[in-house]
Amino acid sequence: MHALVSGGAGFIGSHLVRELRRRGHQVTVVDNLSTGSVRNIEALLDDDAFTFVEADVCNTDILRPLMAKADYCFHLAAAVGVKRIIDHPLASLEGLVHATSAVLDLANEHKVPVFFASTSEVYGKHEPCELHEDMPSIIGPVKHWRWLYACAKLLDEFWALAHHKQNGLPVIVARFFNVSGPRQTGQWGMVVPTFVKQAMENKELTVYGDGCQKRCFMHVDDCIEAIMRLTENDDAVGLSVNIGNSHELSITELAERVIELVPGSTSTVKYVTYHEAY
């Protein structure tokens, strides 16, 4: 199989690319490096079965011939992190909506199946509960920019599933829940690497709200295994599927555990209101 991976130099994308090569697949990565890094894929750069193209997937002149050669497309390219969304809303919309449109249109043109990476953010402001795929989205007001990401990803899901419904394009949508692991950066507000960096520097670990909010964190290796299983399952085509972990941990508990596990850290926890943060 020849796999085309958008965003393949990013955190999750780079792990996916390595797994695809481990399984013997030929891989082409398209990434504009806005949040990804060549360091994440440098071990593959001399691999004859691996190609890296530094480009934006919105550039259809570059993307079209790459899609024409692909047997499967994994679309992971997107703006990431609430902080980046708030700081760069227009660029984020471009990277979320226009990029997905370009990928899906060309995939449909060449009849290339698509795996689309969505997010648990599409569920919005639910009270603590077990989230399942048929639950409604409860999105906050437009004056709060953090909801831009959820709305754009939800639109992307509809776009992908519309291609499946109307054009018969094989599409699988996966909603990621708090994936963490090696090569993840805290630059755009990801909580685990942010806490680790703060603890290593003996700084206060910043917790938003009262810290009682709970999240389910998933190791990136488990996420990649779930992606591969989904793409091998014909019953997943045309569906949106959750990828996550059922074990809950409060943000305060996470912060305390990080401090405990970082040798010699003297950090404490600092609570910041959502109003101050956003």
C-alpha cells in the first residue's frame, strides 16, 4: 500500500508514519511544518520507501499528483491546541476547513479512501459523562474563540461524511481524546508536556478552573493501534468513531502525579480561572 499522510511530521502523524513503514507500506508525508517538525521524521528521511514533501495541503497543484499515486490517505493536518486557535483564528480556519476540503475533493477525484482525524472537542460542553458517538454537540458562544476548533472539526466531519453519502467515497472519521506521549510539545497548550516542562523547571503547574474536571488520557501507541484497526475494518467506513481511554483522571490529579514523577521537582499547583485564561 502507498499511504499519503497529511500532517505526518506532527506528533500523532509521525508515530503513524513509523508504524506504516514498520508494516512495510510505502509512505508519502505532506506537511507545512506549521506545528510539525522534521525532527519527528528524520529517522525516515533516508528510507527509499519514504518521501517527505514540505507543502500545505491547500496547494492542490502539489497535492493532486501525490493523491493520484496513493492507495490510502490519512488526513491529520490541522491547527492544534487551544492556544494556537485563539492566537491565530484565521490561519486555524484555513488549516482546518480549507485543507480538509482540498484533501477530500482530490481523494474523491482519484477514489482514494480517507481516514480523517477529528477530535473529542466536537462534543462541546457536556457535563461529566461517558461520551458516545450519537450524543449531540453542545458548543459555547462565538465570543469565546476556543470553540472555533470544535465547530471547524465538526464541519470537517460533515464534509467527509457527505463525500461518503453522496459520492460513495470510503471515509472513516476518528475522534481523538487527549492523546499524549513522546514527541508531543506543550507549545500550543497541550497539558501533559506543559506540566512536565513546568515540573522540570520547578515552576508552578498551571491548572485552569478548580482542577476537578476529568479527562481520559491515551498513549499515542494505543491511538496508532486503534487507527490501524479502524482502517482494516470495513464496518467502520462511513462512521465517526471515538478513540480514547476509559480511565478518568482529574487535572489536579494529573498535575500532582507529574510533580511526583519528576525527580526533585519542587513545583506546586497554581489555579487560574477560565476567564483569565480565555
